[in-house]
Amino acid sequence: MTKDNPRAGIWLMIAATFVFAAQDGISRHLADTYNVFMIVMVRYWFILLVLMAVSRIRSGSLFGDARTTQPFFQFFRGFVLAVEILVTILSFTLLGLIEAHAIFAVYPLLIAALSGPVLKEKVGWRRWAAIGVGFVGMLIILQPGVKVFSPLSLVSFAGALLFALYHLLTRMAAAKDSAETSFFWTAISGFVVMTAIGPFFWEPMLPEDQIWMAVLCVTGALGHYLLIKAYEMAQASVVQPFAFMQLVFVSFIGVLVFGEHLPFSTAIGAAIIVAAGLFTLWRENRARRAALRAKTVSGTTGT
């Protein structure tokens, strides 16, 4: 049940983006030394254990929240997210946190663009214009530097495309399953897929990196908890715009921790992408409210 506390919801969203930014920084640190498959596998082990414990408390069964009428669809949805996580962490090591996240920020625009053919939703010309402007911003990021203009940039874009697809599949799954069930299947899919692959890439970790691995697992669980609480406190239309704060926090981590630099072109391009994403979100919320008002008026007239 959503509470009417926008201020608390906004601060929880900002806290979640900070935790996710820290998670990305730790992921990059570990991926510079260890295989990405192993890192992601351990993350999924931890999150599945946490969700099993939560399910035991909620339903009295370790896998009570996994009950679904569409297991194959849910498994595929979780598989898409597992691949996205692998690709995105890889992009951190290839491009750096700042450049990778600047390109990844196009995912809300990809969701809007794909919602038409995938979900059969109507996408008006204003949102198509915003999508076009957002991709202009991405081109501004890609053009100047030889490093960023390389084909390696496609890795981060592929991550954004996979994340957009995951969001659309999650919307489709929501027609039959609860958020708890979808979240549980996300962990199950990732656990199965990564456990089938990860052990072949197992590497012994230094004691200090074992600590970082533990912190990485905790930040993943904490970030999702804060995100869920943010949506409980306020409507999505209120808190979602603040999700772009993750790009700000990641930029600070990239500069201060990893010695990355923030080119002016990247800052401008990222600002254009964020602005286009916010406009798209505003148009979606406005269209949703208009549809709700029309439905209310129709119901009143019918009465």
C-alpha cells in the first residue's frame, strides 16, 4: 500500500541511488581483478538466500513466493536481467563508470520506444521526439573521444537495451504475478544460470577482496530494499525522476576513487539524455492521469 509521504519517498530513492552507485563502484573494483561470472554468481547466491528467508517469514515456506502460473516466462525474464548485469559490469571495466553510466542512461528512452511494439502501447510524437533528442545526447557522448567512440561503447548500450527489455517483461509479468513473485524469480533465474557457469571461472580472492565481495552483496540487497520502501512511501511519478541521481553519484565515485575524468561533452550529452528521460516520464504520467480522469468521468456518467 502506497503512503502519501513524498518527502520520505524522495529521500529513500536518493539513498537507494547512492547505494546502487556504491555497488557499481565495488563491482568495477572487483571486476578489474576477478572474473565477472564469479562476481555475479556470488551476488545471486546471497540475494536468493535473503529472499528465501523473507519468503519463509511471509508465507511459511522457503519458496512460497515463487508460486506462479508462468514459470518459463518468469525464468526468461530473470535470465535477461542476469545477462544485463554481466554486460553492464563488463562495461564498467572497459569504459569506466562515468562513460558507461552516461550511455546506460538511455534505457528509459528505450523502454518508451519499445513499449509500442512490445506492449502495444501508444507512443505519441512528443515522446518520439524526446527519444530522438536523447539519442542525440548519446551521440554527443560517443563522438569526441577515441576510447568512447570505439565499439566498446556498444557494450554499455547493449546493457541499456537488455535492461529496457527486462522492464518491459516485468510489466507483462505483473498482469499475473505479484512484485514479490517476480523478484523471487529474478533471483532463481540468476542463481540457476550463474551457478551453471560461474564455478568454471572461480578464482581465490584476497582477504580484503572477500570483504568487498560481502559489502557488494549487502549493497545489492539494501539498495533494492530502499527502492521498495521509496515506492511504498510515494507514487512512482514522484520518486522516479530522482533515480537519475545515480549518474551523479557514480560520477563522483569515478572521479574521486578511480581517477576518471568527466569530459565536458560527456556531461552535456548525459544532461540531454536525462532531460529527455524526464520529459518522457512526465508525458507518460500525464497520459496516465488523463486516462484515469476519463475513466472516472465515464463511470460517473454511466451511473
